[in-house]
Amino acid sequence: MSFFDHHVHTGYSRCVKTPYAIKAALERALQRGYVEGIGITNHVHFNSPEQEHLVKSRAEIDALNRKLKAPRVLLGAEVDVDHPTGKFVLTKISQGLVDYVIAGPHNLPHQSLAMDGMDKEEFAEYFGTLEEIIVNSFSKNPVDIWVHPFLQEIEIGGEFFSEYIFAMLPRILTVLKECDIAMEISATFHRDKMDTVKIFKQGQHDEPWLQVIRITNKIYKAALDHGGINFSFGSDAHELEDAGDIGMPAAIAGLLGIPGSHILHITDLKLSR
Ligand SMILES: [Zn+2]
Ligand SMILES: [Zn+2]
């Protein structure tokens, strides 16, 4: 069985420290033996939404697929959504260039959640805004996949914000289902977020990494139980070594019993637009 890694960055993302080519990322991913192809999803930022890189990537990807005589690489974009009205920064021209769109908030002031003196009212305000951002951005725009659900809040709080997250999740899941938006099962939690938690509940002694694993699995399970929601696997690779790193997402999907028919493959995303 092989799977699609829909979430790979290359040198066109400023957060990639050592740039590498699309071809190199594909070769690394295919070496793993369980990857059928990759999607290149460099950032389109909310505040400086430069999108020229999509034109260059489109040409590189088309040439590569022609050479391989099979579509192994798709072009996506990781669009930052950051406004409660659902403002969307991917231009119509860019929307016509890409095969699919992945999106999620990246720039909320989540570090402020760990500041001294934060109270329930301020938490409620933060999460209220987050809910509006996600619901409006996803219901009004052409998004195919919600990336790393609640990454910013989980990386800083582990399970600390569970009550807020699970209060808003049902409404978001309804949007995902109605708009046919898949949920990403992301490798970044298990790979990169095992020691980032800064806020702990009193008397809560569970290791942060265990909290991260538990809450992400609970989110995936809620989406599965909601019914009719698809899932997709993302390495969120920012280094060549991590391209195609979707073994953990595939294992999680297997353990949760997500049916194969609800896991997106390269052909599903190519056909979506
Ligand atoms: Zn991201
Ligand atoms: Zn990413």
C-alpha cells in the first residue's frame, strides 16, 4: 500500500533553512517504499502573500511529471488563514495554477497564551477568534485540506486547552464535511512538537509528548466519528530528509481504523479541481 504526502516544502518557503529541489524531495520520498507521490506546498503568507513561486514550481513539476511519464508530483499551496472574516490571500490566478489548496492559521499570537496572568476571559476571546477564522476561511474559500489542526495551541498547551478545542470542533467538522475538506494527519506533531509545551494544568503531571499524542488522536477520532470526512497524510517536511515522512500518519490512520476509502490519494487531489 502506498500513500500520498500532500505537504512538502522546498526552497521557496522562507522557513526552509537548507533549500532543496522538488526532484530531490520526490526521490527522497519514493525511497521510503510506501509513498506514491508528493505535493509541493510552499507557503502563501497572510501578510506578505508572494505567489510568484507557484509559477516556477508549476513549470518544474510539469516538466518532472512529463519526464517520469506519470504524475508523481502535484502543486499545492499552504495558505495562511488569519482573519475572522475569512479573508483569503490566494489570488484567482494562483488558484488556477495549483492542483489543490491546504490551509490553516499560522500567525495567531499563541505565545501570549503562556503569559502570566492570562485568565479564562482572554482564553475564550482567543479561541472565539480562532473558531471564526477557521469556520469562515474554510466555508468561503476553495480549501481542500485543513493542515495540522490546532498546531499552535497544542504545541504550547498540550491538553491544556482541550475544553476550548473540543467545544468548537463539532462546528468545524460540519464545515469540513459540507465543503468536502479533508483533515490532515500530520507528522509534525510526533516529530517536532514533543518538547514544546509550556503551559501545564495544576496537578497535571503527564509528559507533554503524551499530551500531544493524546489530544491529536482525539481530534482525528472525533473527525472519524463525525462521519463522511476524508483524511490526508502530510510530512510537513522543511528538510530534505523529512520528505515523504508519513509513516506515523499512516500508522495512526490504521490504528484508528480509518477506512481506506476515506484516505486521499494522488488521484483524488488531482481530480479535485
Ligand atoms: Zn503549516
Ligand atoms: Zn507546512
